Amino acid sequence: MTGALAAILQRDIRLALRQGGGAALGLVFFLLIVTMTPLAIGPDPALLARIGPAMLWLAAVLSILLGLDRLFQADVEDGSLQQMRLSSAPLELVVLAKATAHWLVTGLPLVIAAPVYGLLLALSPAAMLAVTITLLVGTPALVFIGATGAALTAGMRRGGLLLAILSLPLMTPVLIFGVSATMSALDGLTPFRTPLLVLAALSLFSLVVGCAASAAALRAND
């Protein structure tokens, strides 16, 4: 079973890198949102530093959502998902492997790029460190929440808009606590640890519930 899951993980990473639309597309979209922010609100460094963490988090949410519509769609279309269902691995663990691969290809590059993009928003080193930590802890929750929406829309044509409508409301608590944890680290009025632990709990909860819900949705699509 472990070998099958590792094979799925490696396969999805290779496919994403071969297609060239995973990490690159998410990073470019992330960069576009960050660079458009100073153009929209002005180049005031104090204002950019104040809203910078929220903009980075919002850009990360939209960038991760960008490629989620293909998480299961291609496997449904070519019959690969049906073959995975016939393997010895439970479907929930298949979803776990595929969602983990998606996070490694799309979410992790955003975490690594966040400090660099933070320079465009005049963030201090402390702010960039806080944003990086919160994105590292919180982006898995975004992926596993989005995986449920991707599973529900896997058999639909042009299901990307429906995926966004289904997933964005559920991603809102992650966004709120991610920004809250970052601001807590900067203003010092509330402990940084408290919202960070809530963010970690959301990621763990989303992992368990998201895998089970995604597997149920994929079974219902048959």
C-alpha cells in the first residue's frame, strides 16, 4: 500500500512538472496579484506594509485554487482514477497522495516565494517570516478543502467556477486565522502561538475530513 501511494505521489508530481502549468502558473498568478496591489492603492510603504500580509494570503488562496480543477479531472477522463480504485489502496489514501502532490507542486513554491514577493509590498523581515510560517502551516488546509470541491466537480465540464463557489467560503476561516496569526506576530497585542495553533488544527482537520469527503464524492460520481 505504501508503494502504491508513493507511486501516485511521484506520478502526479512528474505530470505536473511535465505539463509546466503547476508551480509556474501559480507563481506567475501570485506575482501578478502582488505587483498590481501597489498600482491599485499607491506606493505608500506604510500602507503596503499594513495590508501586505493580507494581500499575500489572498494571493496564495487564489493561486492554489487556480489549478485545483484538474486535480481529479484528468484521471476521471482517461480512466486512471478507476484503476486506482481497483488497487489495494483505499480511495481516501489515494486522495491524500494526490492532494499532497498538488501541495508540493503549487503550495510549497508559494511559501518559498512569499518572502521575495513580500519585498514588493515593503514588508519587514519579521513580517515576511510570519507570513512564510503561516503559509507553510495553512496552505495544506486550502489544498484539502479545495480537493473536496475538485472531487465534487470532477465529472463536470467547465467546473472551475463551481469549484471556486464551493471552496472559497470554506477557505475563509483559514484566510482569517492566517492573516490574524501574521498580524499578531507584528503588533504583539495577542500571542502569535494561539492563531497559529488554530491554523494548524484547521490543516489537520481539513486533511482528515477533506480526504474522506473527496473519496465519498468520487464514489458518488461513478
